[in-house]
Amino acid sequence: MLIEPLIRPMRAEDLERILEIEAVSFVSPWTWNHFKQELTKTYGRLRVAVIQKQISGYLMAWFIENELHIANLAVHPDYRCQGIAEKLVRNMLNEVPQCILATLEVRESNTAARNLYEKFGFGVVEIRKKYYEQEGEDALIMSKYFNPPNVLPFQNSRI
Ligand SMILES: CC(C)(COP(=O)(O)OP(=O)(O)OC[C@H]1O[C@@H](n2cnc3c(N)ncnc32)[C@H](O)[C@@H]1OP(=O)(O)O)[C@@H](O)C(=O)NCCC(=O)NCCS
């Protein structure tokens, strides 16, 4: 039986475990300093998923002017395919009901993440060619609007 994770804010004392998950999840993992800085940002929304006192995954987002940017998301390999990332994303979206637009960037080859975001209705809006220089891989920018078009964020702009 799968155990439901508890979602709570990330804390400085979580960083050791988070860096462990980072290391096994990404080719170019974020550093301690990077996460430390993120913890100080007023617009940062950092959440961890906890199962039986163990951090199984985390999501880091920025929420600025009704726009959400998902900057980092990972689940430890031992806990994947149990709905934890889905719960982290759902929880974050529920936290910001005033959100108009959510965006993120994902490697073209990252089928798992792309499927996850597509499940929430995100679509590819831009391709950044060879964005990941080391591997020469393209980045996909995915986004999702939450409100009807009459409340798009730029409705009052002059262009
Ligand atoms: C992407 C990642 C966060 C998914 O975490 P997870 O907890 O295993 O995902 P979930 O179990 O919540 O899966 C939710 C949906 O994502 C998709 N998905 C997840 N893993 C998948 C896989 N291995 N293959 C294909 N689709 C997958 C599916 O659509 C799935 O829905 P379904 O179960 O109804 O098919 C995880 O694989 C990971 O940490 N990868 C390395 C880091 C990374 O790529 N982060 C994203 C950066 S943008």
C-alpha cells in the first residue's frame, strides 16, 4: 500500500537530504549555496514531501505577480512512480489560487517530467535550442494559463 506523503515547507536542516536527491536526479545538481539562497527569497515557495520522517522529494517555485515558475522538482529514485511529484505539483497549484500563468523549463529528453506536466495541462510554448550546453540538448518551456483569456496578465499593456 502506498503511503501518502506529508507536504511541508522546506527548512535549512533539510538541505543535506535534498542535496542527496539532487545528486541522483540531475546531471548538473544545484549546490548547497544555491538552495540556501532560495530559502531566503520572499517569493520562493519551497516544499518537501515527507514519508515516514524521510524526505522523498521536493518542489521549488517562485510566485511573482500572479505567475508561478517551477524552478526545481525531484523525487528520490526509491520513491518514484508513486504519485509524489504529482502531489507536490497539485499542492503548489492549490496554494496559489490567484495564479494566472505557470511556467517551467524541462529537457526535451525528460519524458517523465514532460508527461507529469502534460497531465496538469501544461503545453510546450517555446524551444530553447541547445540550452543545456554540456549535452547540447534543447530546453522546452512549458506553460499553463489558469484563467479565461480576459484576465491574461498583460491585458492592460499598451501592446
Ligand atoms: C520527474 C519526476 C519528478 C517524477 O516524479 P514521480 O514522483 O516519480 O512522478 P509521479 O509518480 O507523481 O508521476 C506522475 C505522472 O508523471 C508521469 N511520469 C512519472 N514518471 C514517469 C516515467 N518514468 N515515465 C513516463 N511518465 C512518467 C506520468 O504521467 C505520471 O502519471 P501516471 O502515474 O498517471 O502515469 C522524477 O522522475 C524525478 O525526480 N526525475 C529526476 C528529476 C527531474 O527530471 N525533475 C524534473 C525537472 S523539470
